[in-house]
Amino acid sequence: MSLFAFAGTAQAAPAARGTTALVLTAQYSEFDGGALKATVLTCERGDQHPRRALACATLASAGTDLQALRADDRACTFHYAPVEVAMFGFWRGEPVNEVHTYPNSCVMLAHTGALFDF
């Protein structure tokens, strides 16, 4: 199933109670090659996220508000190379539609941990 087919399904049909099905994207600036990365997180075996267990643990402990995620203790430079991350679909049956821009990929990873590390 393509990412775009999944995305359309996630928006059109209500999720079963407790279902997790999130499309995660990260759009990097030209400084970081301008890449667009995407994956699907279901918190079940067989999903596409390479760090599924840690990503799901991050959401379980902090919720789906990207702005509320606390940074870890890593040191990041002050260079400006924005990374826009997006998360949409369902987390435990609740709809999610979050977009946030971080000043660079180090700051993004410091705040989101394994969630956008794909």
C-alpha cells in the first residue's frame, strides 16, 4: 500500500477504538539536501518505522502535541536549516494532525527522539 493511499484512508474513516495509525513526515531544508522522508507508525509489528518501540514510547509518555515534547540534553549548533515535521492519522483512536518546524535537524531530534528518526 502506498503512503498516499494510507493517508487518504486515515483521514476518511474513523479509527477503531485504540487504533494507532500515524503518517510521519520530515521535510529537510536545502542545507540538509532538501529530502522529504516519510513513514507509517502503527505501534504494531510490521509497521514501517525503524524505531517503532521507542517512537511509541515517546508518544505514550508525552502525547501527540509536538510543541510539548521536551528536549534531551544534547548540544546543538545554532545554524538555521529548518526541518518541518508532520504527524497525522490516529493515536489510540484519537485524531492527530500536528505540524511543527524546528530550526535544524539536531534540535528536531533532541525534541522528538526516535519519533522522527527514520
